[in-house]
Amino acid sequence: MDESKSAIEKVKEWPAVTKNYVKELQHEMKRVTWPTRKQVEATTAVVILTVFAFAAYFAVVDAILTDTVTRVYEAFTK
């Protein structure tokens, strides 16, 4: 849109612009290749397993760091 257009002209164009946007959106959605249910289930399983693996990893790292910091703190406070 031109910046020289008045606000009223821009408002008048809004319905046509919106209709064009929706039309283009529908066209693009028809071109999308949707995954099968089997693919969605497989990728979901991978994501869930990865989340649990990272959670376990960070739990171990946290335990190690907590123990290390606690020992260092106790060494300096004696």
C-alpha cells in the first residue's frame, strides 16, 4: 500500500485485501503435504523419548554439580 493513501482509502481496501489473503491461504493449504498418522506417531515418539533422555541427562548433570558445589562450600566453611 502507498503511504500517500489516506486512512479511509486503506480501510476501504481492507475487505478486498482480506479476501485475497484468504484465497491465497486456501491455495497454499491445498499444496501442503500432510504427514500420515504413522509418521506423526513415529515423530511424536521420537520427541517424547528425546525429552526424557535430556531430562535424565540434566538430572545427572544437576546431581553432579550440586554435589560438587556442596563439597566446595563445605571445604571452605570448615
